[in-house]
Amino acid sequence: MRMDIETYNKIYDRLESVDDIKTLAEEFSQPVGTIHSILNQKTVNKVKKNFTRIKNKSPGHLKQWRKGKSMIEISRKNDIPATLMVSMLLKEMGISKKNFLRNLDEQPDGRLKREVKEAIESDYFFSPRAHELHSEKGEMGEIILAEWLDEKGFEYKSEEDLRDEGFKKTPDFLLDAEIDVDGVQVSWIESKALFGDEKEHEYYIKKQFREYEEKYGTGMIVYWYGYIDSISYNGNIIKDYEYFDECKDSVEELLNFKTYW
């Protein structure tokens, strides 16, 4: 759903934790997935802004932990995802985070193992499970688009097909022939299982859309969880979940996909 900037700012300012998601989804008549996506982006923005400052205080955080403060308490006090605080503390202890987490169940029972587990399970944005769920949402969006294209009889090459042919940077779908979307001839489609705010949109213009347009012409960008109504890019079409009525059940599953536990 296209969202005006005033509504977006109200939601963004009031979102502090996953406990706010359902309330704000109901109040602003938005899918829970949309609100979760905005919270995820807010969390990432905070991390980018504060990570180095918090990381530089790692020796003090380790002292606090050794005096009895839990990893979750330290992460909350510093307003940083618990998985990142775990990484900082393990590094300060001289422990490889990668090896520790990969073999977590095999680590000796005790406070460290218990708190690392608790911290990771409490993190809905940076934990391995959160990353897995985010990848699943991305795959679901691409499956819906393939279903939609197949239903309409449009021929295309998927990203996997194109990579098999030697292409390195490709859209999710390259159409064999242009299709008409709202009077615009579209040659490619890119699926994004997130909310399209201005920062995300600008990031993907630089990372992907500009190159796709140069190579293949005009395309369609799908922000499954909605987007701010002010974003645009050179006449390329921008759509969200509302456009895909033919795939209503699959879209509903994506919009309500479990993003916190």
C-alpha cells in the first residue's frame, strides 16, 4: 500500500519494539509485515549510527557482564540488537563468534552458553534465525511473481536461468517480451520483500535498478510490504502487494509471515 510521508513518520517514530507491531498495524490499517519491515529498517539505521561508538565500549561491557549483568540487559541498555552485543563480548573475550555459534550446542554448559542462547533467541533482526526468515520472505515474493507471470502466460528468464547463462548481475525476472503495466512497457521485474522507504529505494537504485535500466530498459519494482508514495525512478513502475489480486492467498501468507516468535 502506498503510504504518505506523514503516516510513515508517525509509525516510524512510535515503533520501538516488536511489542508495538500489532497495535500500530491495527491503528494504521497496515499488514503486520509492513510494520515489521519498517521496524527492521529503523533498527538497521540505529545500528549504522551507533555501532562503532558502542563497540568501542566493549571492555566496559565485558566488565559489566563479569559483574553479573546479562548480555540481554547490556544490549538493551545500549539499544543494540542482542546478537551484535554477543559478537562484541565474545570478541572481547578472545572467542571466535563464528565457531562459538556454529557449535553452540557443543559448548560447555554454563552461564556463557546459556546467555548467548537467550540473547540470540531474543533478537528478531540480526540473529541467524531472523536472517533465515528474511531470506524465506524474499523467496516467497519471487515465487508469487513467478506464479503471477505463469498464470498470465508471460515468458521470462529467472535470475537463476540468467546466471546459468553467465550473467553476473541480473533482475529477478527478465521478460522475453515486454509486458504492459499501467500503459508502460516493462522488460524486467525485481522483487523486494521489504517496505520501500526513501533510503532503501535510493540504495537499490545505486546497487541494482540503474544498471538494470541501462541494460534492459524500463522495469517494474515490487516492494511487497508497501512504499512511500513520494519515491520514483525514471518512469519505472513501482508496485506492492495490492497489485497481485490473482495471487491473494500467497500474498496474504507473505504479509502475515511469522517475523517474530
